[in-house]
Amino acid sequence: MTSPVKRRPTGRHHGDLRNALERAALELVAEKGPHGFSLNEASRRAGVSVAAPYKHFADREALLAALAATGYRKQREFFAAALETADDPADQLAAFAAAYVRFAAQEPALFDVTFYAGLDKARHPELAEAGDAVLATILPVAARITADEQAAFDLLLRISSAAHGLAVFLRQGLFGVRGDALDETADRAARTARAIVADRSG
């Protein structure tokens, strides 16, 4: 007579606990926002004990910081790919602005964690480093059409602010819910970026 095989209860993710928790937390952010869930909820969603997360994360903020770092890395990849679609710096900045809107629409949970979680970058210096890496990808493009690095930063800030606002408006439904709303908003962001570049000396 064979002895029964003991199975782990809800053990589907145990071999990859950290990633399982991050996936669960990202799902919860998508449903409830970055402040709308607890570490216990993430544990239950991942199918692990409420004590399991502490093997990798000191608290909920540490879990959110891991997601934010992922968000920055994905933004950098997204934006770098957009920059490669053009050679002229004005065209590249327009492509960046359009990509900004698309990232916010296609990765809303990561976007929200990155910008709205209120994470302390002094406590999580890896976030400042990841954000600096995003800036370092785009700033040289702006520097090609400005007098100095400060002017390049100011130009990039204006373009990013405009793209961010358009991305938020899109997600709030201010541009409608038609299937082409994303494409139209991305195009609007690109046009706005070009206008800002053209007006930079004004």
C-alpha cells in the first residue's frame, strides 16, 4: 500500500516566490491602486502564507518599490525603442512623448506605482538610480538642440509634463473611449512635443 503523496497547499508559485508576489501586487494595484491593498492580500493572491513575503520584502512599501523599479526599467526600454525610430532629435522627442502616453495606457499599474505610490527614494535609492537611467536615455537627445544641459533638462521637463498630462487625461476618459483614442492621444503628444521644441527659444 503506497502512502499518500503530500502536496503543498496552493503551492503553485512557491518555486518563484518573489516574482509571484510582485505579479500578485501588480494585479492588486491595477484593481485598487497602489494604496488600496495590504501585504496580506498580496500573499493570499499569490497563494502563499502571510509570513512568506518577509523572506524578500520588509513591508508593503518594499514590495511597491520593487514594482516601481520594474516600472522604470520598462519605461527605459519603451523610450529607448521609441528614440530608435528617428534620427532627428525633434522627431525623437516627439516619439518619446507618444511612447510616454502609450506606456501609461498599456502598463497602467506600473505607471501608477511609479508616479503615485509616494515611495521614499531616500529609503529606496535604487529608485533614484532607475529614474536617473531613464533620464540618461533621453536627455542627450534634448541636449542636441539646446545650448546646455540645464536647457536640455528644462526642455525635456516641458515635454514630459505635457505627455504626462495627456496620458492622465486619456486614462480618465477625457478623450473618449473609442478604440482610436490611444492613437490620437499619442499623436497629440507627439505634436505637442514638436511645438515645444519649436517654441524653445520663445
